[in-house]
Amino acid sequence: MEGLVRPCYDFFFVRLSRDKVNVLARAISDVLKQMDEVEFIEDPNTIRQETRRILEELLHQEEKIDVAARQKIESQKRTILEGSQEWDILYRKYYNEEVKKLGI
């Protein structure tokens, strides 16, 4: 399972398969359908597809943020071991900086 799940401070990031993203998109669409405040002006399948596209885009952005934060840590003059307290603090700092750059 190495490579699929990576620890990051208090939670885990999981790479999702296309099928799992579809399941999430369908679940989100189903919840939206049940909300009185939401009215679909497109057919449900179009809504689900757009939801999936948005989820995939967010997951891709998260992956880019993760890579950038890891590269910043690796570029330090001395080696900082992943999983150490210092690594976690730097990862969190650099991750948040990258998020702010993207305006997320």
C-alpha cells in the first residue's frame, strides 16, 4: 500500500481511483438533490460529471501542493527525515504557503 497513502501530521492523504471519485460525485449529487435550497437546471448526469471534474481538479491541485511542499523540504541544506517533528512542522508550513499561493 506504500505510495497510495502518505501520513501528514494528523491525517492521511489517499489517492483516489476514478471509480471512487465517481462514487463521491454521485453521493454529492444525491445530497444536493435532497436539499430544498438547490434546484438543478441541468440533468442529474451532467451535474454528477461536473462534480467529478471539480473533485479531480481539487485532487490534482492537492497533489501539486504536496509535491511543492516536499521539494522545499528536500531542498534544505541538511537532510530532514520524513516523519520527524521538524519535517511535519516544515511540511505544514510549506503546504499552507502553497495553498495561499493558489488562493484555496
